[in-house]
Amino acid sequence: MRRKTRGIKANQRFAFILFVFMVILTVLFGRVLYWKVVHGAEFEAAAKNQQINRYDLVNAANRGSILDRNEQVLAVSTAVYNVVLDPLQLAEEDDAKKTKQTFDTLCEYFPDLNYEDLEYHITKNQETGKINTPTHWKYLVKGVERSVKEELEKKKLLGVYFEQSSKRSYPLKTLACHLIGFNNTWGLEGYYNDEMTGTPGRSFILYQGADKVTYQDYEAQDGDTIVTTLDYNIQQYAEQAVKETMEAWPSENVAAIVMNPNTGEIYAMASADTFDLNDPDEPTALATDETFKETWDAMTDQEKSDYLNTIWRNFCVSDTYEPGSIYKPLVVAAALEEGVITKNSTFNCSGKITVGDRDINCHLHSGHGTLSVEEIMAQSCNPGVIQIAQKLGAEKFYKYQKEFGFGQKTGIDLPGEAEGILHAESQLRPVELATSSFGQTFNCTSIQMATAFSALINGGNLVKPYVVSQIVDDDGSVVKEQTAEVVRKVISRKTSDYIRTALKATVDHGTGKKIAIHGYSIGCKTGTAEQGKRDKKNWTLTHMAYFPAENPQYLVFSVIHKPQGYEDGVQTTATMTKQIMENIIKYKNLEPTEETEEAAALNGGKTTVTMPDYTDSSIYNVALDLEGKGLTYKVVGTGNTITNQVPKAGAKVEAGSEVILYVAKAEGEAGTAKVPNVVGKSYTEAVKTLSDAGFEVTFEGETTNSTVTAQDPKYGVSVEADSEVKITLTKKEAAEETAEELKKTTQ
């Protein structure tokens, strides 16, 4: 009986243990099933991602280019590569020889890398038991050129990968810097950022089924290219005139706009304080002006930031000032349009006019006497235009201010445009009406003034100014086109025709005589405006000129804003205005409207060269061809095959102009060292320059008191390192004669 009881208890104990065991198995199975069903996909994806994360690459899209109207490149993005290290792969492979080869090569190509720092990434941390950088993706160097990437790929370095990125560059550096802008914020770069931004591509691995792997690539889509209305050559002329004027008369700013008054197309827009678009944070004066460098180094970070924001601003669209006498023709046009005067009306100037409780002087204190409407504009008479404004009245004066676009943005396709400040109609009391009639006590921008003046001479249409004519996609298709847009009709053609013709008198015998170009019909209005508080004696000088006067194709607006130590009759915008116009006439080979010896000399006095297409040509032959045409050149890059040129093929340039040639190595090309330019140097200077560059030197001629007049190979040609360069030496007196003969030949 006892044995039976003991057997029953044993069976019960076994059953209980079995039950507990089954419960545990059921719970475990249920838990596994739960994780499998609920989180299985998530964990599987994570596991796969962990295995392949080094292969999930984003390929940056190239930003769209910016071109001038002749397809000259102003801004371009090129593919560059980021060098990436895979520390986990190196640690897993644990191959000391391959690891050393990887680190040695990286340090050789990139001197800023340190071997010990690279070793640190794969060194095991004693506390964690893992390597110090437990990742498949560690950036080492960014922005590597394609040629370097390809060289490194050939070496098949363990644990080194390359991520495609994009680099923005501006081949012409400072040219049109305020207008082009940078950093996707300033200028065209900011205004058209959405259009120029492309769509990144991606390369990654996909699993199909349990273990089937496929590689998936989505190519990047480059951004759209914008084609501007700018003309590279005219922009150069404007910038040169601005630079020379700023050097002659230091001012708060100097600026110039060249536009088509009929369409609103901007051919050039320049202002002082240029900066290199490739390095906008570094003022260009640091490299040339030791005094400025000392001042810059002493600035606080905030002062540097304020300074940079000032020079980055586009003065022509963002800064306002009182326009002065260039506003007078607009008052005359409004009065003619309203019929309160006729072109035969006359007014008397005694040297001053009393308005309310104050006397307002004419610049000619003795007075002009009796003046016609045309002479009021030509002589820039204040009392005369005040009398016209009084006849017009405050209500209509204000109406035409608004009609001509003052107090509102022009709508130009550039960021940061200011509206300007006007008197409200109710505030145009007699004195305010009088001072406003000659462009004082209200503010406007340069682009507002140029746009309003265009309406005076183009038949009476206020046109919207614009800088971009086309947006072109990556396939070359035009996705958007911008043409002339008439905002509204301001004055009749009859009034416009009169004003356009009458303003020729300003150049013929008025205040604009200094910009006369014999044989060419030019219209003009000058301006001198006092700024802000009158006791500060700050002035703004302006010239608004257009030609040919009978059918204007070019409007040139020049500004000297707040020159230091202003003296009446000394500082003037006439010089820069005339210089820009003369250069345009030469560049465009414009026929004179009147045959004179001076016009013939201006039109044909300097040889114009039509640029050939040098792309895909050898630098050897092109250098000789350029010298034969009387052109100088600058070579960018290493190699002997030309990939791009500035100016573009078909552009017309003056003899003596510099051509920029972009070169690269063609397949199988061996040259690795670029020959420096030693023409014009002394024997000692030439030998040092060539020797420092790694070349052997031979010479022909005498070494004392001589100058290098030729070299072989030519400057810019890429040859093997340690090659021989032959220089030709000529006595300095003979060299000067040769240079003079060459100058005569090219002209």
C-alpha cells in the first residue's frame, strides 16, 4: 500500500515538472512568435541595413550653371568626391600590410592627415572592447577632384570609399560678384536657388526574397541653368570704370548700370568693393593693402561681419539716396503730358526763387534769365523746374512719381530690392513740392531711377528690368523664358520723343558736355544731390546717358555716392560714363551717326578680334595663335587640352585683351608640370622661377642687362618634370623697341 502511494506521488511530481516545462516552452515560443510577427520585418531590415550601410550612398546633384547672354560661364558646379574610411572593415580584415598601405597612401595624398590619427580609429578601446571609431563611414577629406579619386581607386586601398559631392566655383572670380551672389542667398544664387538646386541621386542594395541581392542606382538630376542678360565684356567695362573712379576719388560707393531702355535687359551692373565669389569671407584688400590688413586683424567678429555684409550688398538695388537733378526731365514730361506747359513755354531764372519762407538757389547764382523748357533741362536750372512743378501741382506730381515707379519695387529678379521713401501726397506742401522737383527730400534706388528714365526715352513705357532671360534644364530644353514686360504706359510717345531729343542739348551745350563723343548722338542728364543732413556736406553725383539718341539701345547710369572731400567741379561721373560708352561703341562696332575724323578713329582705331573656338585644341598651337592675334592669355589647370575658354567662341574682344584657357589632361597625356611665364623677367629672375618649378634652363643671348622676350615651351604648356625650357634674352633697349613694334602691329 505504501509502495503504491509512493508511485502515485512520483507520477504527480513528473507530471508537474512536465507541465512547468511545457508552460515555459509555450511562453518562449509565444515570445519568439510575437517578436517574429510584430517586429520581425523591423529587425530583419535593421540586420540587412547593418550589413550594407556602407553601400547606401547619396550622390549630390550639380547645381545649375549661371551664364552670360553669350553663354560665357559665370558660375558652375563640378563633381568632387569625399574620401571616406571604413574603420570596421579594416578591423574585421585585420590585415596589417593592407592597413599600412591604406594609411601611408592617404597621408601621401593628403598631408593634413596624420598616420597616428588614422590608427586611432581602428585601435581597440580597452574599456568598451570595441575600436575607437566603430562605424563604416568616417569622413576624412572633402572636395577631392575626380583625377585624385581615380588615382586612389586604382590603388585598391582597403577600407577607402568615395562619396560624390559637388563644388561651386566662379571662374571669373570678382566679375559681377554683387549681382551673381553666393551661398544660395545673395544675388542670383539666392533668387533662383530653387531652380538651380538639383535632385540628389542614390546608390544602395535591395534584398529580394530571403537572400537575393540587387544593386539599385538612381542618378542625380542636375539643377537648371540660368542664362542671364549680362554681357561679359560690357560688365568688364563697367567694373573697370567703377574701379578707376573709386581709386581717383575714394567714396562710400561708386556704381554703374548699363541696360536696354526698350526691354529692361541688364547688360551690366557694377559697384565698388568687389569680392572674390570663390572666397567671399576674405576681403580682396587683405592681399594688397597692408594698412587694411592691420585694420581687419584688429576688428571684432561682429565688426568683420558688419563689414562683409556691407560689401556683399548690391548697391544698385538695395541702397537708396536722393537722386538730384536727373529727376528734372520726369517733372517736365509730366507737365507736358498734363498740358500745363508746352515745349515752347518759357520761364525766368534770376538765380533764386522764393518758396514759402525760404529762398532756393540756382547753381548759377547770377541766374539764367529767360529759359525754354529744353534749356531748363540742359542747364539744370532749379528755379525753372520749380515753376513747372508749381504748375503741375502736388496731386499730379505725386501721381507721376508713382506712375514712374518710385516708392515701390521695380520687380527686378534680384533679392534685397528697396522701395525708397516718398513724401505722402498730403505732405507735398509748397517747399516739399519745390525740393522734390529737383530730386531732393525723397529717396530711390539706382535701378528705380534707371527704369523710370528708360520710360522717358523709349516711347513712354515703364518696363520691368530683368537679369535672367532663360532657364534651361539638364537636357537643354527651355523651361522658362523672360522677355520685355511693359508694366504700364506712363507718358505718350509724343512726349517721350520730345524729351529724348531735347536732352541732346545737355550734351551739345549743357551740363553734360564732357561726355560728348564726336560723331555719335547722345542724350544725357546730370545730377548733383546733397544727402541727408545738409550740414554734413555729403553729395551724390550722377550721369544718365543714352545712345544713339534717336533710337536708344544703351542706357548708361553712373553714380559716385558720397565722395570724400567733395569739391564742386572736381569729382565727376562724366569720365566713367564716357569711358563705358566708348568701350561699348568699340566692342559693338557701332556706326557713327555723323561722319567725323574723331568718330572714325574711335570706331576703327583699335583692332577687334573675333574669338575662335579653341576647345579640344592643344595649348601649344593656341598660344601661338593668340600671340599672333595680339591677345594675352592665362592658363588654368594642368594639361595640354583646352576644355573651356573665356571669352567664348564668337565673342569680339579688343587686341591686347586677356583670354582665359581652362586645360586638362587628355587620355594618354604625359605632361605633369606646367611651365611658368618668364617673359619680361631678367635672366636671374627667369632662372630662379623655372628652377623653383623643377625645370632645367638653357638660354640664347646675353645674360646681363637683358630681358626674356621668348620662351620654349610657351607659358602654360604642361610637360614632364625636369624638362628643359629655353629662354631668349634681348638687351633691354632692344627689348623695348621690340615691344613697341609689337604694340604697333597689334593696333
